[in-house]
Amino acid sequence: MTRIYAIANQKGGVGKTTTAVNLGAYLAAAGQRVLIVDIDPQANATSSLGLGASQLPRSLYDVFSGDADLADVITLTSRMRLDIAPGAHALAALETEAVEAIRDPYRRSFLLRDALTPTLHRYDYIFIDSPPSLGLITVNAMAAAHGVLIPVQSEYLAMEGLGQLLGTVEQVRKALNPDLSIVGLLLTMYDARNKLSRQVEEELRAYFKDLVFTTVIPRNVRLGEAPSYGEPVSTYAPNSSGARAYQQLAEELLIRDGVLAPAPEGAAS
Ligand SMILES: Nc1ncnc2c1ncn2[C@@H]1O[C@H](COP(=O)(O)OP(=O)(O)OP(=O)(O)O)[C@@H](O)[C@H]1O
Ligand SMILES: [Mg+2]
């Protein structure tokens, strides 16, 4: 079974792309066949994996405009089992173009789901890296997904906007995709020395309980550097705290999804 997860938060710069790329890379390293769908016009996931959006002949935009199938735009990265459906700046026009071209708002919401269907059998995990908005692109991501993974920056005002985001998930569930669930909330850019980080964690765990991943992603400079080398942190700096955290997150997700058995009680991790 393919698991499709939308990584979403309308707040900018909270670690959506970093999570898509590095969680994807570690799942691929663990033997899972992974596709990252870069549906963000910023195309940051594409460039983080060393692919220049402007040099690629085709992108997701060509899929949505009906000029290519998803299989034709999927590009292999230099990592084994990690593929990407590249994003492009042209995607920014999608919202207005789709509204003009497709009168039925229901059909407009399933562009991505329909595009993914023929390639599902090739992947165990598909991560959709969404832009920082709750517009048509993010709705398409949620309509195509089984779950939403929400990175939350461990900073001031982290919780602001979460209500609106969860409201959108609920609306998509009701109107478009009854099977949509919340995969989990992920604390990112965590600094254990910072009181604010600890407060955000406390609040989030008190409110969302088990929905919050046990794994916390620390603020780590290697995570910020890796994209400029076009590499996931798993190869750029495998011993960094950021790398270890994303590896642990991959394991936690595999256990949550029932792919890996939990380590026996008392076993060293
Ligand atoms: N844990 C971390 N430690 C240090 N830097 C990080 C961490 N996570 C992400 N960054 C850096 O912070 C910036 C924002 O991260 P990222 O691009 O993943 O966020 P985003 O939510 O995808 O942003 P956008 O909303 O613009 O798509 C990037 O420069 C990234 O390299
Ligand atoms: Mg991003």
C-alpha cells in the first residue's frame, strides 16, 4: 500500500521542505521507495535535491496543464529509491488558471490525486511538499493524501494559525477526502536551552497528546547547509544532530505505520 502524506503548514519557513527531503531520504535509505512531490512554486524541495528547477525540461506544471503525465516528469535524484516530481515557478499561475479552466471547484481539487493514480504502485511513500498557504495547491495536496504531517516551529506564535490549518483539514475531510487523517505534528528547530522551545513543546503535547511525534527536530546548522550542496543531511552530515533526528523520525513513522515492529521494551535504541 502506498502512503501519501501532505506536509503542510500555511506558516512559512517552519521546516516543511526540510522534513520532506530528509524524512524522504531516510525512508529511502531504509528500503522504502519514496517520491517527493514538489507542488510548491518556490520549488525548494527540487533545488534541495540538487536539481535546478529552471534547467529541468518538465515539471508538475506540465502535468496540471495536461501536457505531460506524472511518470514523464518524475526525475531520479542521485539517491537510490528517492524520486522527485519537480516543482516550478510556473505553478504560481496554477490557482488562477485552474479556476478559469475548470468551472467545477470539486474537480479542481483533485488535479493532483488524479495525476498520482497511475504511478502509485511504484512507491511505498509519497510526500507532498506544500507551499505556505491554504489555497488550491494545498487543498489539492490534502485531497490526494491519506494524512497531513504538520511541522511546527518551536518558536513564539508557533500555535498561531494551527486552528485555521486544522479547520482546513476538517473541511477537506468533509467535502473531498473522508479518509484524511493527521499523521502527526512535528516540532522543528527545537532548542532545548531555550525556554520558549520547551514551552511550545509542553503546550503542543498537552493539547495534541499522541498526535505529536516523540521525535523532535533540533535547530541544527547542518540542516540549513545541506540544501545548498543539493544533498539530504543523511549524506551531507550523517553524524549531525539534525541527521540523527530525521533518521529517528523515519523509524518512528515506520513504526506508527506498522511497517517496522517497535523495539522491545528496555532495548537500547
Ligand atoms: N531544524 C533546522 N535547523 C536549522 N535550520 C533549519 C531547520 N529546519 C529548516 N531549517 C532552515 O530554515 C529555512 C526554512 O526551512 P524550510 O524551507 O524547510 O521551511 P518551509 O516550511 O518549507 O518554508 P516555506 O514555507 O517557505 O516552504 C531553510 O533555510 C532551512 O534550511
Ligand atoms: Mg518549503
